[in-house]
Amino acid sequence: MREFEEGDRVRVDIPDVTDPDNEQYHGEHGTVLAFIEDDAEAVTGREQDSILFRVELDNDETADFRRRDLRPPLE
């Protein structure tokens, strides 16, 4: 079971300032559009890493994130 489902509002949380996506995405909000499965679990050993969440951000940009980069939205 996924914590977020299609249609859920989410907030991108990438607090590591050395992460290349921090400046562009940290703190952005959006809506989960879809899930994309890959084989990242084979590298990380964590099942949850094998799912990318495709998110349409409030600025109309679409980006893919791992579960570790998403949180519930700020109200």
C-alpha cells in the first residue's frame, strides 16, 4: 500500500541543500498524477524506492519523485 494515491496533494521535501533538486523543488506543492515502477530496489534494498510518484506541481510543471521526497501538504 502506498502512503499517497493518485489525486492526493503532496509537498516536496528535499532538505539536503547539496541535492541538485533542492533549489528547484523543495517546498513545492502538487498533485500525484501517476506511479511509475522501476528497479531501484535492486540498488537500494528498499522496496519503496521502486516507485516514482509523478507529480503535477502548482506551477504546472510535472516531475517525478521518490517517496522519501514527499510529505503531506502544508495547510
